[in-house]
Amino acid sequence: MNNSNMMCDLKTGVCGPGDEEQMEMIDFNLQSPKITLYYATDPICSHCWALEPVLNRFILQYGQYFNVKTIMGGLLSSWHGFADVSNGIQQPSDVAEHWREVGLHSRMPIDGSLWKNNPILSSYPPSRVYKVIQNIYPGKENEFLRQAREAVFAFNQNIGEEQTLVDIVNNIGLNGEKIVADAALGSAQDLLEQDFELAGRLGVRGFPTIIMVNEENKGVKIVGARSLEAYVNGLQQVYNGDVKAENVPSLSELIKEGNILFSKEIEVLYDIESSDMESFIATEMIEGSYSIKRVLGESYVVS
């Protein structure tokens, strides 16, 4: 037997004579993302929470075309002099009804009663924690942001309080006491101010705002929680061509230990009706590997 061209085929798993050319010229200049997606947000932005299902699907399916840079926007420095007249908000208790309406409309569960009995005094503390984690443990900051949003919106926890933040950071496997202490330092505020400055240069005036910029510094700005099609169309404009969607990972891949997906997110990710959600989960997940729970009238699945 001629052993000069033996190989194990990656697709078939069969080992034997190969049919590859002895030598082949290959271009390894693999295309990398040339687009930056700036996501201006805030930990207590209710419309950002409503956007989670669509934005997560957009990133999962089209993230190969861009790099995401999340910017903390500073929604609430304090209640001194703050008012959101367009939404009828002049004091903390006014936020409760606004959040309730956003939750009902989006079906991303929002409690909001904390605004009446234990209001958040500023969104800066969780924003600073985000920046500290981003600076020291890049890649973990968005895990923190997601769990902070679950805590405040669905489970009615005050993420402006130190102990709540410590618990969330501990839950993502980091030292909560240390990071929350670091977030109280002036250096953490300096990092946050850099985000505020960048948001200003980008012309951000509200949240959520998505800005996609290509290598020619041409871009699109999309303000507010929009449809998946709006973001895909914006990406096509800055990419200057058609873009191809990747497959959404399986539910079992997304539901890892400790992660939560709410019903609305599953419906958006997999194009299913709410009435089919539980049967879909049963076909996608191994029996006994998950549980379905309910909060504020909505279902969620956790491993």
C-alpha cells in the first residue's frame, strides 16, 4: 500500500488514502469584522431590557460582521433635578407605572414596585461595576449586565445597593466585595466618564441607541427598541452588501448553568409562538436538565 498520501477525513471519520492535492496554495488572510457596533445603554433602561430578545438574536446571527462595544450612558446620576417629562416621570414612584407598561408591551417581565418602596437612587453604581469588570476581566462584563438586569427588572432587586451588586458579581464567579469596592473609587468614575464622552461624540440622546460604523467611518444610528429587520437593514447599509445570517445556537447551548431565557426570548430566537414554547423546550432539552418557572405571568427556563 502506498502510504504517501494517507489521511483521516474530518467529515467522514474514515482513515485511508486521501484525494487532496499534494500541495495547495491557500490564502490565510481571513476576513475579520470591519464594522464597530456601539450599543449605548444603561443598567436600568427599561427599553433596553425590552430589546434583549431582538438584540441577542441579531448578535448571534450577524455578529461575524461586527465587533460590539457597549457604552454606559448614565441614565440617572441622581434624583436631584431629574425629570423625564415625556414619560411623566418626576419622582421615583412615577417610574413604576412606566416600567409596568414597558413590561406588558414587550413581554419581558418587569416588576418595578421597588420604585415605590426602595427606589434606585442612581444608575451609576452598577455602571461603574460594569466598567471595572470590563477593564479587569474583559468578556465578563456583559454577563454581569445581563444578571443585573434580570435582578432589577424581573426579580425586583435594587441594583443601586452595594450588597445586591456584590451578590451579582459573586454569582458570575468574581470577587464581589473587591470589585464593588473598586467601583467606588474615582478611577472607576473616570472610566465611566470616558463612556459618557464617547456617547456624546456619537450623538447619543437616548437609550437604547445602536450605531454601526464601517472602516470608512460611515455609519447608521438606530434609536429605540426596533425590529430585527431594522438592524439587519442597517448592517447591510454599512457593510455595503448583502449579509448572511448564521444559525442560532441550540437552546441547550444557550441554557448553560445559571443562565435564564424568558419565553419572549425563546420565541424571538427560534420563531415560535408563545403557545408552543413549552413543547419546543421539551424537544430541545434533555429531560431533567432544565426547569420551567414563572415570574410576573411569564415563563422562563433555567438549567
